[in-house]
Amino acid sequence: MHVCIVGAGLMGLTSAWYLHQAGFQVTIIEREAAVALGASHGNGGQLSKGLCAPWAAPGTIGTAVKSFFRPQGPLRIRLSTSALQWRWLWLALKNSGAATFSRNRTDMEALARYSIAEWHALRQHLRLQFDQRDEGITLTLQTNDEWEKAKRLHAHLLNRGQRAELLDPAQLLQLEPGLARSSLNFTGALHLPDESSADSSRFCHELSGHLIAGGVDIRFNTVLQAIDSHGKNVRALQTSSGLIHADAYVMTTGAWSSPLLKQILKLPVYPVKGYSLTATITDSDSSVQTAILDDHDKVSVARFGNRIRVTAFAEFDGFNAKQDAKRLAQLRVMHDARFPGTADLASAETWCGFRPMTPEGSPLIGPTPLENLYINTGHGTLGWTMACGSARLLTQIMTGTPTALDAAPYSPLRYTALPS
Ligand SMILES: Cc1cc2nc3c(=O)[nH]c(=O)nc-3n(C[C@H](O)[C@H](O)[C@H](O)COP(=O)(O)OP(=O)(O)OC[C@H]3O[C@@H](n4cnc5c(N)ncnc54)[C@H](O)[C@@H]3O)c2cc1C
């Protein structure tokens, strides 16, 4: 059985791995000249089953309205005439009630837990080295409201059986001594000791080496132009290098999935832009020790070997890939407000990328209306966390073997009953 996968980011490569292990002959096509040049390149690097919740939540409308008055705030929405944008916002609103939020969060947590277990197994099995760090994630808090919210999250995590610890400011400094020189006042933190961080781009490069060695054919500079279907089946993919025929096809095209699939399925996957900078650490002891996510500024700081990755912002502005100099300056300021003078920010690599976001937060894994076409996309802010589990689940669906978790909440067909 020959499967052709479109896209060589986290979803494409992990899907290729598990499908190949299950006996498929695998071809991957990728329009770029290398793996991981989409969202999988410069993300925040955090793998978290505990800080895993949809953005559509009670209070979302208030946050969205406030964002219009804070153009340099973490969230920026540029309203447009795009039907995709309006449909996405409408569905996000529909999903922001307390009961829906709770259900969506449960679905995301289940996949994240499964995925992180698979990630640990895979990295051990292949002995992959990609600057992984298992020092936990620390959610830092700057207001009393955030502290109260963290207390509720702490109780929720303990209820789920996950280790988590509330820290007062002095305990936070023991864990992150570098913050002693911070200009910020922390009210405390929530530390999740069992979480990890790692460089997903390095992971993709390492995994692609194993794929190629195992016989997977990765074709770079090959653009999918159209899906040629007949009746209930895909006949071929029209690409910039000609037609590609296979028995089955998997779309792992991240934020570009909605436009590419629009003739087949109206998917509300919106490209939500984020920024990062990656810099060499110059003072290791005073730099970040765990991985930090700041609840107030919505910025994350992770450490990959001798490099630091600072990530922030969510912009709804279509596929505008321009790097805004003000946003990059903000990233530098946010780093130095925490760990001043500990990294060579002047020569940092700057990046922006598009999170493939669904309105409810859960990704899209499984079949489409065409019998031999499958999807694995829509992982939004948590694609690194969910990659291995999603790919494994997709493989179970495609091979008709029992799924490790209920696949229904992740079905790409969940929107077919809705008006487009
Ligand atoms: C700023 C930011 C921070 C993030 N932080 C985290 C984090 O801390 N933790 C976490 O778990 N997740 C995080 N994420 C999310 C995670 O990075 C994504 O969910 C994940 O990378 C998506 O992987 P993907 O393979 O679906 O998409 P991508 O990596 O974007 O891959 C899609 C691929 O499809 C290719 N493609 C598209 N169209 C075509 C075509 N027509 N023909 C051929 N190829 C095509 C693209 O070139 C691309 O290589 C973050 C994302 C961003 C943007």
C-alpha cells in the first residue's frame, strides 16, 4: 500500500514514521527545500500535557475586544473580509461556553498525554538528540488574579493525576535563580515538573534521516497544486513536478490546509501568526533553567542546549508573513525583563510562523469525504506536544486497528453538519 503525504513538518514526518512502521510504502512531498520550514521551525518548544487548553474559553469575547485597544498586546486581530476568518471567529465564540470549554480541554489533554508518552518512546527507541530537556515547565504569574487562576489550575491538575506545585516568589527564585535580576514582580508560579521542552526543528531533521535511511522518499521543492478526484476517490495529486499516484493520501499541510482542501471539505483552520527569536546563551547559570510560560505577557522562554528561544504573540492577519520590527523588539524586551544580559540578542535568529488553529483547539485527524484521503492538521499552539500521538492515531485509523483513544473528537468530518 503506497501513501503520499503532503507536507514535511512535524505532522508529515511523524505520520510518515508510524505509517512506514505499519508497512506502508511512503512518499512525502514538500514545497520547501528542507523539512520543518513551516510552523515546526521556530516554535516555543514546550511539550505540555498540563498547560493544554483551548483559547476559546469563558471570557474570550472580553479578551478579543480588549485586543483592539492594545495594538502591541499579545493578541492582534486584523478584521478582514475573509470568510475563513469570520467563520473561525464565529465558531470560536460558539465554543467559549464553560461546558464546551471543559469538553474541548478534556479532548486536548487526552491527546497530549498519549502523545507525550509516544514522544518519549520514540526518542528513546531511535536515540534522537534534539536538545530535549526534562526540567519541567514553570507558569510565572504577575498578578493576584493570575495567582488565583493558577490555584484552580493546580487543583485541576492534581485531579487529573499530574504533579504540579504552587511556588511563592522565594521558591520561584530557587528554581529560576536568574529571575533575581528580573525587573518584574512575580506573585508566584505554578511548576509542572514532568513537562519537557525541545527543538522541534532538530527533531524533524533527525527523524527525516531515519525515514530516508528506511526507504521513505522525500521530494523537496514539490508543490501540491490540486487534488484530482473522481467520485469518492483521489485519483492523483497534481504537483509542480507532475502527477503523483498512490493508494492513499494524507494532508499534513498545517496552516495552508483550508485553502488546499476547500473543494473537498470546508475546514476552519486559520493561520495564527506568532514570533520567536533564538539566541546564544552567554550566561548559563543566570539564564532560564526550566521552561517558562508567563501568564501575564503570554511569552515563553525555553532553552535548547546553549540557545534560548523566546516566543510570543498571536496575530489574526491572514498569511501576512512580514516580521514586524516592533514585535521583535518586544521579544527582546520581554527576555531582558526576565534574564537581563544572559543571551546574545543582537545576533539572534528571528522568525515568524503560522499556527494551524481550529476554533475549538482540538486538531483534525482522520478521514475526509474522499475514501482514500486523510488529514492530520489543525494542532494550533500544541502541535509539538501532540505530533507523535496524532500520527499514531492516524495510523491506527488508516490501518483499521483499535485506536488508543476515542478518535471521534478529532474527526475532520465534525464540521460537515455546520453551515459553511
Ligand atoms: C509561534 C509559535 C509557537 C509555538 N509554540 C509551540 C509550543 O511551545 N508547543 C507546541 O506543542 N506547539 C507549539 N506551536 C505549534 C506547532 O509548532 C505547530 O502546531 C506544528 O508545528 C504544526 O505542524 P504541521 O506539520 O502541522 O505544520 P507545518 O510545520 O507548518 O508543516 C506544514 C508543511 O506543509 C508544507 N506545505 C504547505 N502547502 C504545501 C503545498 N501546496 N505543497 C507542498 N507542501 C506544502 C509547508 O511548506 C510545511 O512544511 C507553536 C507554533 C507557533 C507558530
